Amino acid sequence: MQKMLYVISFICLCIFPAIGEDTCETSKNGEKEASAFIKNLVDEALAIVNQGNASDDIKRQQLSECINKYLDIERITKAVFSRLGYNNKDGGERKALPEEDKQKVREYLKQYLIRFYAGEGKLSAMVNAKISGQLIAEKKGNDKDFSVTTQFEKGSSPSIKIIWVTDGKKVFYVEIEGINQIITLRSEMEAAVGSGTLMDYINKQ
């Protein structure tokens, strides 16, 4: 019996470190992919706003297309409108929306996000800005997301810290100087809808 226990212990020592190394390697690869994804996104956005021969209207249009391409609209919509009945699974008062209405909500939020990230003032704020230092990626909990920290500088202005939460394919949300954009959007939308229904609000826009 004792010999059998030694054998089992030896097998465990052989297997578990290997599993730990594989998990660590997978995490490192994920961090690299997330960092590369955000670097590509930022480079593309900055290249758009720093075009010398393009009008502001053209820059905003191109930046809007860039934002729309990289944002996880479905996931953001669920997070922003979860308490307003978009995908209600908790038996609350607000019933889940049919798919046709969900599509309207997603389209509305898509346009809202474009204004949110590429609206007046956002364009000029990005001109001549650049990333300073290296991007730092970290695993977020036990899910598929990584947080990628970037520092932006522009002339003599203090650098701005932006954290991007991404699965390496799409951006879920950003945190600018400690302000979580999902929480901001959720508060704005819930205040706008008020005591009415989500679709009453969406249909009036």
C-alpha cells in the first residue's frame, strides 16, 4: 500500500507542474495577443486623427468605422442595459426583449458609442498624442479577458492612463483615469430611460 502511495505521489508531481506550466504559458500568450491587439487598434486610431490632408469630417467618419470594428457591441449592450430588461434572466419586473427589439437597442448603442468616443473634442484630444512606455497586459480573474494598461502623452500635458479590457479580438470597455466607461454608460442610459420602458426610450430617439 505504501509503495502504491509513493507511485501515485510521483505521478502527481510529474503531471501537475506540467499543467501549471501550460496554464502559465497560455496566459502569457494571451497577454501578448491582447497587447498586440490594443497596440494595433491605437496605432490605427492615431494614424486616422493625425492625417494632415484629411478634413475633420473625414477623420471622424474613419474613426467611427474603426471604433465600430473593434468594439464588442453585443457584450457592451448586455452590460449597459442588463437592468433595463435587455436580457432579463432574474425574473425581475422588466421582461427580456424580443430579438427584433434587441437589434434596435444594439444599433442605437452602436451610434451612441461612436459619438461617445469620436464626438466633438475627442478628435482634437487625440491629435499628436502617442503611447509612452510599454503596454502592460494582465489576466482579469478567471474569464477570457485581459486588461491592457496604456499611458498616453501629448506635449507637456500630464500623461493619461487608459486601461482596455479585451479578449484579444474585441474591446469590452475602457477605463480612463479610473473612470469605468461601462458604469458611466449604464448610469446615463438608466437616467435617460427613467421610469419608462427601454423600448419607449429607444423608439423616441
